[in-house]
Amino acid sequence: MIERRISLKVIEYSRQFPVVTITGPRQSGKTTLCKMLFQDKKYVNLEEIDERQFALEDPRGFLARFPDGAVIDEVQYAPNLFSYIQAIVDKKNKEGMFILTGSQQFEVMESISQSLAGRTAIVKLLPFSLNEAYRNLENISLYEVLFTGFLPRIFDKGISPTDMASFYISTYIERDVRKLINVKDLTKFQIVIKLLAGRSGQLLNLSSLADECDVSHNTIKSWISVLEASYLIKIHRPFYRNLNKRMVKTPKIYFLDTGLLCYLLGIREPGHIEIHPLKGEIFETFIVAELIKNRFNEGEQDNLYFYREHKGREIDVVIDNGIMLDLIEIKMSQTVSEKFFKNLNRFPANNFISVNKKIIFAGNESRKFKGFEIISWKDIEIV
């Protein structure tokens, strides 16, 4: 069993809060993590129909079975439990009583804000990070990593990445989308997902998507919100704090797993990525997803943005640390070129005490060069 980096944070929170809530996409390993870390706790899964009905019809009786708390999986199926859990933890005043998991961010967070605010730590668990999935990167190619993606079942059960992605997408649409929104035409929704895959790493134009799919602008906006809430995609927002320039304020979009992205792009072999017109965007998607995982695994917030002026000058990632910034350019190249530094050097840094400039590239060796950090994709965990 692969140890998850986030484990130490989860244990730490369980000693500080009466409730720990773990959210994340389906198949990211939430159940496995809980069973590994809290073996002494009783476990119940609300995807089981009888348990769900019990929780919905008699929440007091349901929770009375767990006087010392429990791991409650997919808690969004019984949102009425939250207020009863609040009463229990307030009365007992004991840390680490309940460990809750949920795959639907909207429903879980809404219930938490109403009943468990201040009583629960919130953990976001994404699929494996690069260093969780691969202990040794010596004999693995970048294209294989991008094609495979990071869904844990691929590594635990040896499932084909294409098969896994196919099952994941079809199951996601059938189970989650139907419950979250009233999609009258699932075919159009599937088309939207594929069109979004072709735009991963690019500016998000809602009107263009709506026109291509013959649906309204508001419908596209609603569907994208659901995809983001389900951790399938990430909306990457522009950074324009304290900058006296005309900035682009349109967000970019990234998928959070390159295996799913490759499947949606019709890529069926690792070698196809090398000649694919979107290989740069696939690599950029991979790096941004890894940076987000790094933050979530340390219990930090997603503080990633991008910088783009109206004239087109862009920096792929701005990590906002208050008065200190990390500026990152992502390049699908094994050779570092002087032109990679141009936009980093032109960033208006006068309002910030410290600006660290970094290049993340497809080469195998990290180094420093003229004040820049040149970071190999294999060392992404250190960023």
C-alpha cells in the first residue's frame, strides 16, 4: 500500500479538531487513507443503500451506534447528519471523533458551513502525486507518466490507463452529474468535457463553448462549476494584485489528471503525446496539478495564479505568498533557452519584497542559472 504524503496532516488535525473532513474526487484514495490511519474506528459507507436510508430516516439512531465516533464515507448522501454530529461533538468535547469523506465539494462544504464551522479541519485529497506513484523515476519516461495519470487504482490493480479513464468518465457522468444538476442531454455534456480537454492550459471562453455545443452561456457556466466541484478540473485565475497594468482577467482551465486528459484527447499510447499538437499543454497541466497537490498535501490553500497582460505577455504560474511571490514558467523542452527567462524578467516586481524566478522543464537535471532555479519535472515536489 502506498503511503500518502497527506497522512501526517490528517493525523495532526485529528488531534486538534473533533471532526476531520476529507474531500476529493472519486477514486483519489479517501477510503483507503481513512481505513489505514483510523483502523480502530468503526467504518460506514453511505453509498450502501441500507446505511443511507438509516441515516436519512433516523439520524439519532444511526449515530448512536458510534459512541466513540466513526469514519463516515460519502457523507454528502445524508446531509442531515451534520447538525447531529455538531451536537455530539459539542457535548463530548473530544478530538478526532468523526472522520468524514465526501466526493461532492458543493454539498459537503455547504453542510459544513451551516453546522460544523470551526469544528472540523478540511483536507483535500487528490490522486497520487508524482513521488507517491513512482518511487524511482530512472527508467520511466515523461510520456508514460503523462499518459498513465495518477488514479490510485491504476497502480494498485494494474488496470490499463485507457480502461480506467473510460470507466471513470462514464461512471462519473452517470452517478455524479445526474445527482448534481439536471442534465437533459448527457451527450452534450460529454461533448463539453471533451472540448474542455482540448482547452486545458488555455484561457476559458464560455461563449465559444456555448456556441459550439448549442447550449446557453449559463448552462456552460453551471456545468463547469460542477466539474470543478467534483475535482475533475481546476479554474486557474489571473493574478493582478498591486499591478499598474492592463491585465487579462479571464481564467484558464486545467484538468487535474493527465491520464483522464489524454483519454479525452483520444491519446491511446504514451508515444502519441510526443507528436500531439497539445503536448505542451498536457505537460503544463501535469505541472500545475502537481503544484496543487503539493499544497494540499501540506495542508495549504491553493494560492496558484497566472499572469497575463493584454499584449499577450504571460507567466504560467504565480504562487502568491503575500509580499513574496514565486514566478514559474513551464516549458516542454529538455533544453533551457535564454528566451524562457524573458517574461520572468519583465514582471513588475516593485511591490513585492521577494520574487523567486523558476523554470520547470522536461529535462532530467535541476540546477541554478543566473539567479534562476531550473527545476526538472522529476523534482516537482520541491517547488
